[in-house]
Amino acid sequence: MEPQPPAEQVLRQLGRLLSQRPGVVTELGALLEAAESRWLLGAGSPAALGGLAAELSDFAALPEGEQDAAELRDGDGAYEAAAERAADVGGVFLRLLAKLEAAKAEESLGPAVEQVLRRVMGHIYILAVTHSAEGGWTSAGSRAVASELLEALVRTAGCGTVEELLRGRKEEEEGGFAAVMGLLRPRLSKDTWKRNPATKHVFSWTLMHVTRPWLSQHLERVLPASLLISDDFREENKVLGVRCLHHIVLNVPGADLCQFNRAQVVYHALYNHLYSREAPLIQAVLLCLLDLLPVLERAQRQQQQQPRPTSPWDEVLQLILTHMEPEHRLALRRVYARTLPAFVQRLGILIARHLKRLERVILGYLEVSDGPDEEARLGTLETLQCTIEHAWPRMPCRLPVLLKALLKMIWDVHTDQGSTPEPVRTALLQRATECLILLDRCSEGQVKILLEGVYSCCEENRVRECIRRVQENT
């Protein structure tokens, strides 16, 4: 009987045959299932299995092209074949992980299992995540194998979640995130990231699963790629890139963000997106700015030792108001109006710098209904309430204009025969009444005096109820 050749020799030979004879994948699966753990995990096996994992990953990789993922069409033969290969390769990886899981029970094989896992984890993870969600490059079969493969990888690594797999089980232990990013890095350059339609999906999905305090040590790996994706001409890529940047802002300490002017770079990238006319992008940008601007403000105060006459908050709000005033798209009006109260709240008394333009925006947005949910009007009323609370000394001179706008809106809401649900009408009238009460307080009772004549001649009970609440408030 001839002695059995070393495992590394067999594995390398099969790996070389992959591109020449695709049926080798089936043979590999059968070999891994039948192999004894001690033979498979010999001295040279970790390197051989790592090389084999790389070759299998290349074999299952999507065909590279010049087009973006958004241009993929269902039924693309090349991607269907890639999904089939991925399902086959995923089956091989599942058998390898099962063998490693079983070998962990033998104490003498523990170190070898750890070495193999470190070498193959990145390749297995990327294949699993590539096919984890629906896309033009996946199939039902590849998605089922990918889900099973990711669960098996987490379990074999001794982790409870994907997050733990990426960051490491213990604080001093290096997780798999660095290995994954090392494999993704060549695919995330300016010239390569759009050739593979799954690259941005794998990167963003992985990034979202790494949080503070672990993310800061990988900042140099993730920030350039996020900025690159956000700078694309396609809206979906811009939104994805901005969401990646937002995750970084939330999960990296401000000191690290401000080092080497990184925060300023992110700020300028986001500020340029404010000129867009697409509601999903504007919403993502504004939410990110609300978390980034405090970081910039703290850094500027530390550098200058005194508050600046103007701040990034002023710059952003000024541009937002400039775009809000003539905006006629309801989707954009809703996005702006939802975010505006947070800016007013953050600026506090300094909102007085923007009152002239803010007043025009409030008047314009209160006048126009934006549909059944009235998101724009409700957000505008909240903005007005915050403005009155913070800049009350400047309100008495604006009383006639604001009072007229609020009363007109109350009347419009009451008489509107549209599809606005009753709870939304109630919320609008409630907030408008609260604004009238605040105006009355900061004008020393002037609103009560002006409303006396309206109350006496108004016959609509709902409008009279709003006025009565203002008059009875002390």
C-alpha cells in the first residue's frame, strides 16, 4: 500500500486544476468530507488551505466589468454562472468549517485550527456576504448557502455574532476586520470599486457591523473608501457613501476624526451634497451633519480659545434656508422641515442671525399643505416653536405676520376637505395653538388682545377652541 501524500501537496494540486477543470470543486468537497483531521491539518496545511481558499474565492468571483451595479440586468448569464459557482464553492467551505469545528475537540489540533481559520476567514466571509442579500449577481441557491456559511463561520470561530467575529472575542484579540479589509482594499480604489457590483455591498455591510471603540483603529482603511463611494455620480452610491460616513462619525472619537483634518474633509464632502435636489441624499447628509458639526465646533473652540463669530452650523443653516425658500418639491420640503428644528435647537439664541430668512421659510411652508401626513407643516410648526423659545426678544416685532400666518393655517386645516387623517389635524391645531401661546407670553399678552375680536366673530367651534385655549392660558 502506497503512503498517502501530504495534505498540502494534494490541496495545492487540486487548487491548480480549478481553472482547468471546474468539476474539481466537487472532488474537493468530497475530499474534505472524507479526510481525517490529523492528515488535513498537517504542518504545511494552514498555508496550503489559505492558498486554496484564495483560489476558490477567485473561482467563485463575479466577472469584472466596466459597468456599475445599477446597470445590471436580471438574467445576465455571466452572473447566473457566477452564482452557481459561488454555491458550489460555498459548499466546499462549509465542509472545511465542519472539519475544523470537529478538530477543535482534539486539544493537539487546536493551534492548527486557529492558524487555518486566520488564513481562510477573510475569503469565506467575503463570499458569504457577497451573496447574503438579493442582487443581480445572486440566486436563491447562492443566498441560502451564503446564510449557512456565515453562521458556520461565526460558530467555528467561537463567536456569538458577526460583530464579535470582526472585532475579536476579547479586547486584546485582533478580529477578522483587518483581514477582510486587507482583501477588499485592492477592490476599493478609484479605478476598481465599480468593476465588481458587490464590492460596495460587502464593504458597507461589514463597516456597519464594527462600532466603537474598535472602529477607530481602522479609520485609515474605511474613511477613504466611504468618501470615494459618496463622491460617485449615481445617487444610490452617494447615499450609501454618506451612510458609511455617518457610521464613522458616530463610532470614531472626535479627537481621531479631527486629526489630520479628517473631519474637515468629511464636512466639505457633505456640504457639497447639499446642492443636490434628491430627497434621500439630502436626508442622509443632514442627519450626518447633525452629528459631525458638534465635533467640528469643539475642535475649533480648542484651537481658537474663544467662540467664532460664525460657525459651520451657521454656514449649513444659511445654505439650507436658501434652498428651502424656493423649493417646490414636496419630498424635499418634508426632509428640510423635519431636520430644521434640530438646527434651531443647536444654535439657540444665535438663531437670531438667520431670523429674516427663517421667517420667510416658515411663512411659506405653513401656507402650503404637503399631503395627508403634513410632515412639512408639522416640522415647520416645531421650528417656529423652537425659534420663539430661543429668540423670544425678537418676536414681538414679528407678531402681526406670524399671528396672521398661524390663524390662516388653523382655518385652512379646519376647513380642508382633503384626506388628512383626524389625528394629523389635531396635531397641527395643537402645535399652532402652542405657538400662539408662546407668542402671547413673549409679547406680554398682545396676542390675547388681538384675538378678542376674532373670537367674538368666529362661528367655527374648532377654531374658537384654539383661540379660547390661548386666552385662558396664564
